[in-house]
Amino acid sequence: ALNNNMAEQHERAFQKQPTIFLANKRLRSKKSKGTPRFYKNVGLGFKTPKEAIEGTYIDKKCPFTGNVAIRGRILRGVVTSTKMNRTIIIRRDYLRYVTKYNRYEK
């Protein structure tokens, strides 16, 4: 169980899910399939990904496995870049209205 947890340790602080107690004696004694994992259904028609359920990553800002609620606007667009850590850049196509000419920009 510890080896599986060490695969995702790439920060200075120990990465763990705050809702899972790792030192549980009952869970350590049984030969279970890895460590227990917290995941949730965020609603709004979004299905929980298989990677969130079966994966070993730990991200406190993930809406499926972390402590973040989906609220406000939901954006729709094309992902252009995923270079930054935990951040993506989305391209959204929209028409811009110019009041002076009473038309939309191309």
C-alpha cells in the first residue's frame, strides 16, 4: 500500500487525500486492492472519470477527488495548451458586436 502511495509523491509535503485515514489497522491487515480512494459525483451531467476512481494521483483542486465545488459558469471551448501545472488554456469562439457599425466583427 505504501509503494502505491509513493508513486505520486512529487511535492515536498506528503501528498494524501484528507478524507482517507492511511493508518487504519483494519485496512492494512486485509489483503485489499490498494489504498482506499475518495472520489465524488460532481453533478451537472459530468461523469466521474475512470482515472479519478482507479488512479493514484492526488490533487486538492480536482473537482472529482479534491475539495472543490463546481459553481458559476461552465465554459465550453477547445483546449489549446496544457503546459502549466493544473492549468489549461481554452480557446473560445465568439462574435464581437461593434455598436458603431451595427455589425459583428469577423
